[in-house]
Amino acid sequence: MPDSSRVPAAFPVGADLGTDTVAYGPDAPTEADLRLLGDPAGKRILLLGTHDGHAAVALARRGARVIAIEPSARHVDEARWRFNQEGVAIELHHGDLAGLASVRADAIDVALSVHALSAVDDLARVFRQVHRVLRPDAPFVFSLPHPAFALLDPDGPDPLRVRRRYWDDTPRTWSVDDHDGADRTPTIATLFTALSRANFRVDVLLEPAPSDTGPRSRYWSDAMTWVPSTLIVRARKQGL
């Protein structure tokens, strides 16, 4: 069993997710609740990070034309299997999340990433490339492990004990089932600065509380009733 203090960072690896809506984080509201993307029908949506393909399938079923970028060869294989199982057509590329040379400028209506940017070393480069391919005023919606939750030791004797500095950008390793990874948790100020320099305007910032009742996911920790585990941002492209 993995260290439960690491599990929320691994989302959505190993999660039991449906394909009817986009899930933004463990025990957090979904796109059905938040409506951050707008109606996806007929839109070209860039998905940064597929994991095993749940979000891509959900969007394709709603009529979106999905272009997905996934850096992990294993996740590419898992996503392709799911796309075949679900009978959806999705343009899938194996590569770096900032490697968007194959996507034309001003061609994307919505960009989305669910907990995938936490594995990126150079967020500024990703933000610049996403800005290039989005249409003017188009939204970029992404979720990350919340930097405040990364301070805690929810599996320890005191679930709310602070175990690291807020500004510590050392990658946190995690292990779920037979998946291993590492994530960074940039501060909110770091995210705002990087988005602003890439010419984005943040219009939504969410730190959602979990519902008062279950069922709870495998990622659940009682510390999540006190401190948000997921940060959700929507930023819009400014300029050209």
C-alpha cells in the first residue's frame, strides 16, 4: 500500500473514474459541477497529459475534437487501449508537454491539463507554447496538487503536521500500484507570475472543499477536510 500522504499527488493514476465528465482532482468537484470549459461540442481541445484517457474520452463523447499530448509511453499505450475500447477518435501524440510544434498557432479553442503539469520542470515554457496555439481569449484550464497540502503529513500521527517548507520545490516521489512518479508543487505566486509573463489573465482560481459525505476515493485523507488537496486555475489568452 503506498504512503497515503503521497497518493493525492498521483491522481488520476489508479483512480476509478468514469468517462462522462472531466475529474479535476481526488474527491474534488468535476467539470459537471464547475463548468470551466464551456460546451465542448465542435471545439478543438488540447489535452496536456492523458494518463489512461478518461478525460479525453469524456470530451470526445461531448463532441470535442481532442488533440492529446502525453510524455509517458506507458500512458500512451493505456490511452490508446481505452480509446479503442470506447470507440472514440482522438489525435494522440507521444512527447513533451511543451512540444507543440505540430499544432498551428491560434488553432485551439480550449487547453486542459489534469494533474499533469506537476511533473514539468519548466512551466514557463509550457505556458508560452499553450499561449501560442490558443485562439485569442481562449481558456487554459488546469489542476495541480495544492501547494498547501504538500506541506502536510496526513499519514502521520498528526495529520496536519507541517513536514516541508511552502517554498520547497524539491520533487515529491510517489508510488501507486505499479506506477511511480514525482511531482512539483509550485507556489500560487509562482503560477501567477509564470502565467502573467506568458500573457495569460487568470479569471478563475479554485481551492475546492470536498463534499461533506462520501463515498471517498482511494486518495482520501482526513486532512483533506482541513486543507485543499487540489488547486484549479482557469486563465485566458491575452494578445496575439
